[in-house]
Amino acid sequence: MAEIADIDASLARRLRLEREARGWSLADVAERSGVSKAMISKIERAEVSATAALLVRLSSAFGLTLAGLLVRAEEQDGRLSRAKHQPLWTDPETGYIRRQILALPNHPIELADIELPAGRSVNFPAHSFALIRQAVWARSGSLTIVEGGERHVLRAGDCLAFGAPSDVTFANETGQPCRYVVALYRQ
């Protein structure tokens, strides 16, 4: 499994490659993502670890999901996703840990196993859900999802299918970590 510094360097290279492949400037990516040119530059030089929210905004600007970006950064290929090779990424802001179980460039389904620390939350803008359909399955603990103002509390075994794209908050309002699986379908 890759170390965090290795993942940051891989993400930095991949973001720069995605931008350059499209012939975009930093200003173009900033305009499409809503992330400042200075921050994009720092991320591309691996001077900072991007948060989940920033990576979602950047990946959406490129027409990718977060999982798609992570898989491209790790350069995973083939149809078999061995546990020891599944990318593991930690959000430096929240401590949110994401294991990318399955994400293949030529397959429309992605799976990610997430651990959200106690008392933490992650926010995603509506546009990050524009090209996907998603469901979340709570594995342990309690997960609160606020989807477009509608509040859902999931406990172990509960599953929520998302509706139309809207702003979403994943929150762990308890004193214990929670784990959940995100299943998504790229449209």
C-alpha cells in the first residue's frame, strides 16, 4: 500500500497530466473547479495535501469522480482489485480514510470503503454528483447524511440511495468512528 507522501506525489502528477492533456492553464482549472490557481499550483507541486472536498472539485472539473482520479493516480489496471493494491487515501483536514475497492476506467461501477472519525464531517457540492448515481451502505457506527436539506441517519446495515444531485454532507455526530461503503454508477 502506498505511503501518504507517495499518494500526494501521484495525485500531483495525475492532476498536472489531466490539465496538460486538455491544454488547460491553471486559470482554466480554477474557473472550472472553483479552486484558486495558487492552491492548484501547490497541489500539483505536492506542497500541500488536498482535502477530499478539493479533490472532488478538481476531479469534477476534469469530468472524473474522486475514485477515478485516485485510480488514475495509482495507475491501476486489469479487472481484479487485490486488497493489498487498493489505494488508501487520508483527508488531511478530517482524517477521513478512503480505500478505493474498485474503480476501473472501462467499468461504470465504483466501490469505496470509508472510515469517518468521530465528530467529523465532509461536504460535497451538488455538481460532484452530476455524472453519477450513488448509494451508501453503513457498515458500523452511525452516519448522518444531509442531502439537499433532507437528513438521514444510517446505522449499521442501513443503505441510502441518493436522489437528484444536491449539496451533501456526510457527518459522524457520535464519539466513535463510523464505516460505510459508497457504491456509485458513472452515467
